Amino acid sequence: MSEQHRESGIARRNWSNRTSVWVLGFTLLAGAGVLPAAEDKRESAGGARFLAADEQLTSYRAFRRMHAKSERFNQEGWLDAWTEFDGTGFRYTIVSERGSDYVRNKVLKAVLKREQEIVADGADKAALTEENYTFSEDAEADGVRYVGLKPKRKDVMLVEGRMVLSPDGADLLRVEGRLAKNPSFWTSLVNIIRRYARIGGVRVPIATETIAKVKMVGTAKLQVLYDYESVNGRPVRITAARSEAPARTAAR
């Protein structure tokens, strides 16, 4: 075998190893990145009520737009899919895709498959409840209210950070922070911003942004946008772009 051919083979193996690390970082955090976590009623130590009891999300049909990118490798891909959730589980139908074959097949489709598996196993361990979190007293700033989130265990499904509430504390606008546990040795930091809106009287996620720092790969990004067609069996029409509230969060 020629020296040039040997070097080419080594380069291909190195590329495969590094991109596999990038894929690992995204697929293991898929549940925290895209899964619609349920919220529950609770009271703070001071007696103020946050996340008041709402109609729970039991089903939806939504058009999902997904984009993933590795800045170091300059590789990115896009995928659009119809997604459905109800008592029988989570399903998806891909309607269009473009960009890197590797990103689409090994990242975006893997994320959807991972979400399907998490829903099948039950997602209560990701919910914003007192079983999963300790909530700090709220504080007002910048026209909104903040409540700290302290996970009660190290879990890749939980976020250490804060909830951002409307000024009256009645609506959840965002959850932002970092994963309570890194999904793998290769992933050194995962920051998440999950945005919410009330659609048809039901609180649902409308956008998720995930930024992961992966060893040997650098920064990898995943963005998911939801456009709902129905919520709890009722027709709705709202896009993430119209509903999305600005956030000011930096990687730590």
C-alpha cells in the first residue's frame, strides 16, 4: 500500500471518529433538546403560585423544522417533519431534507428516533415538578420573573438554570441553563434554551436551541422549531417565529 493511500485511510478514520463524537453528543441529549416536557402545579416557599394548573398536553400534531451544524467541520443539515404525539406514543413523517447526508442521517433523524424511544419509556423524569427540582424564590428583572432550577439528581434529562416567567408569574416563557449531567465523556458542556407559548389554552414548547461543546469537535448546534396544527385534538395555527420571545443567555 502506498504511503499516500495509507494517509488517506487514516484521515478517513479520524474524520469518522470525530463526527461520531459529534453525533453522540447530540443523540444522547435529544430528550432534553426536543422533548415536550410537562409542567405541573406547585407553590414556592413564599406561597406565590407559579406554573398554575393548566390543561395538560395530551396530544398534538406539529410541523417541526430542524437544523444541526458543526462549526469546526463546516457541516450542516436541515430536516422538516410532521410530528404527532398522543396516548399511543410519538410518531414522525419526514417531508423534506437537505444539506449534509451525515448530519441528516446521523444527527437529525437520530434525534427524532431518540425522542420516540424516550416517550415510549415515559418522560415524567423530565417534568418541571418538585419530584425533579428544587425551585428558588422568584426575582423580578428586565420586565420578567426568574425562578432558579436546581435538579435533585444528576440526569441528562434535567436542566440546571432558571425558568423565565411572565411579569404576573402566570405563564412560563423559557427554561434556560445547562444539562445537569453531560451526556457523555466527549461532551463537556450542553446549554439549552427551550421556549414556550400558550396555544389553545395549553402550554407547549415552540422552539429549542441546544449548543454542545464536544471534545475534538468543537461547538455543535441544534435548533428545533414547532408549528402546531392541533393541540389536544383542537385545531390551532401558530408558528414559532410569531410566538418566540427573545432570550439573553450566553454559554457558560
